[in-house]
Amino acid sequence: MSPDRRHALAGAYATFVLFTALAGQFWRNLLGWWGFGAAVAIVVVGGALLIVATRPRWTWRRVPKSTFAFLILATLSLASSFYPGATALGLAISFVTTFAAVALVLCLPWSRIVSSLAAAIKWILALSILFELWVALVIREPVLPNFPDFEVTGEKLPMAFYWSRGLLFDGGPIEGIVASRNLLGMIALIGLIVFGCLLAAGSMRRAPGISWLVTAGVVFALTRSSTVILVAALVAVALLFALWTRRAGAERRRRIYWTAAAVLAASVALLAFAWGWLLSLFGKSEDLTGRTDIWNAVIDLAQQRPVAGWGWVGYWVPWVEPFNDLAVRKGVTYLQAHNAWLDLWMQLGVLGVLAFAAIVIGALWRSWFLAVDQPRDAAGRPIPYSAASLLPLLVLVALLGQSLAESRILIESGWLLLIAIAWATKRRQWSNDPLPAEPRPARSRAVALDAPPPGTTSVRAVPRTDA
């Protein structure tokens, strides 16, 4: 097989992996659990073939040890799990997702992963718009999944069971192919980050880049997700502080950090003293659409096993105790704690929270300095910043913001992106060691994650991602 064909197949595989991680519910609604299982099998087999073909060099110092610490702790929880069968299933899913993320980082340059992420988001946004148009114009009523995992009776089903409610021409909210306005809104937000960074870095042609940026913005607005709006505000704050830090330079960062601490304190005070006003502003009930009831139930369980938890499961399974009736609201059994940190405390106890925090803090630390430190060439001379080096930080901030209201960072796209960022930024710390890199395309600006071969500049180029 020619190098060009191998390159194309690797990119197609990466796009498929990221599409499946972001839109797993699409496969489950369209093809059922067996169809989703087939998609996962493609991910696993493709990852193994990619590793065999690429034979990436493994260097222990360039590996974030916190990933292994968390997975080992989750595996050990099998011994004391209240639901060992569910824990075994959760471990299998977690290992597959971790394997997919690590395979991408080890075998592909970061620029290729970013372009594949952009392509996957394009597919999801485009299919979601076409799907909502089809429902609104042709079906003209709410649509159920092809393979529901609930019994359809003559009674009225809760709207949460539907794939789409067909509200596109009513101004939303729309659910798209992922069957959730919160998930679709988060995908649109990540699209805004990715397209915006690549467009600013000169890695997308202007017209297509602006078109996809507008598309992501329209989908974001149509989801009408209060959760994602707050996450977007958090991302905007992080972007402003990163740009301010770049402009100030390394010598004047202390005042920026003090300002950040003051903003954080003011935000906490606002939440404490203006909570009711904020809820009314976003049209939320006092119980945050049932979230407080779920949080209280999860906290009660966590307090019974506070140190090591009840056993890892990741996404709750509805057929075992205590998940079958732990969070039931208006006839819908919810399968997450709607807060990743509470979820971790319940499943793996304080030890799990600390192990997960180690992954997050390490990735956030490296992403921050990757975004704000002045890049330099092999001779130590400063070179211009790239907007694309902001991407890992902004995506990670979005995931962390979402973790306060959703547990998505523990499964599928959230976990895959977290591990990919953690591993990619760790590998970038050792820039003297060469990483696989793509040929530098003409008229393309640099991405600071792809480490160069010795003797070249310390950044690599991002290929154009528009079709």
C-alpha cells in the first residue's frame, strides 16, 4: 500500500473513531446495540492494525502515569464491587475508549487528530441538520429510535425517549442525530473551538471555515442548552485569560493569576447570593430539572462507601441495583449522576476522585503552558504564537465545565478527548524527541503540539481540514 493511501486510511479511521465517540447514540438509535457493537469492533480492530502498521515508539517518560493509576484503581474495584458484572462491562468499555485515544496519539501527529476531529464534527452537524429537516418536513411529529430499549405501550411516552421532537421550525430545542440537545450543544461548542482555532491559525480556507463556524453557531443556538451556554461562557473566560497572558509575557503573569483568583471568588459569591436570579434567567426550576434530587441520592450512596466506592461502572447500567431506581424522574430512569465528580465519588470513592483529579490537573497544567508560553525554534529564538495551540486548553476547559452538570467526561467522547489531550500534551513536553509528523503543507501555520525532529523548529504545521 502506498504511503498516501495509508495516510488517507489512517485519517478515515481517526474520523470514524471520533465520530463514534461523539455520536455513539446515533449508532444505537439507528442500528441498535448490536450495530453499535459492530462500530466498536471496527474501532478496536482498526486501532490494532494502525499500531501494527505504524509501530510507534514507546517512551515511558512521555506517558502520563495518572492514566494507568486510574485504570488500575478501577480494575481493583472489581474485587469489592457491589455489582461485579456491571463493573466488568464498565471496565471493558473504559479500556476500549482509552485504547482508541492512545492509539490515535501514538500513531498520528496531533495535526491529523485535530483535522479528523473537525471532520467528525462536520459530519455530525450536517447529519443533524438534515435529520431535523427530515423530521420537521416529512414526519412532522416526534420520532422514536429504530431500536428502543423500552416498551412502547398505548400510554404517552416521556419526551426524553424520543430521538427527535421535530421542533426545528419552532426554534428548537433540537436533538440532532445524538438524541440530546445537551450533547449536540456540546459538540457544536467543540466545533466552534476547533473551527475557530484552525481558521485563526490559517489551517482552513476562509470561506469554508467561516461557513462551518456559522453552522456550529446555529446548531449551538438551536439546542437552547442552558448547560452548554454556561460552559461556553467558561471557555470564553479561559480564552480571554490565555490571550491576556500571552500579551503580558512571562514576567507579568502574577497579576493575571491574582485576577483569575478574584474572578473565581466573585463567581462563587454570585452563585451563592444570586442563585435564584440565575435560575430564572436560564428558565430552570429550583431543583435544576431534577438534578438536585439525583445529586442527593448519589451523595447518600457515596457516604456509605466513601473511600473506595461501590465499584467502577462508568455509564450506569439500568438492570442492576442501585441504578435501576436511583434516578427516576417523570417515568425516565436517568443513567448518570449529572456531575462527574459526584459520580466518581460514588463509584470509586475519594481514591477515585484523587486519581481522576491527577489526570485532569496534569492535562490542564500542560495545556495552559502550551497555550501561553512563547514557542521557540531549535536555536531558542521566539517565533509567533499559533491560535491552534489554544485548542487543547479550550476543549479541556469545556469538558471540565460540562463535568459539573453531566458525567460525560467519564465515558465515550469525554473520556477519549481527555485522554488524548493528556497524552498528546505529555508527549509534547519532550520536544527534543521526534514524533510522527506530516509533511508541512504550503501556506499553513503551526500547531504547537506536534514535536519536530531534532534540529528543526519546535512546532509542526496543520494541514487544511476543509474538503
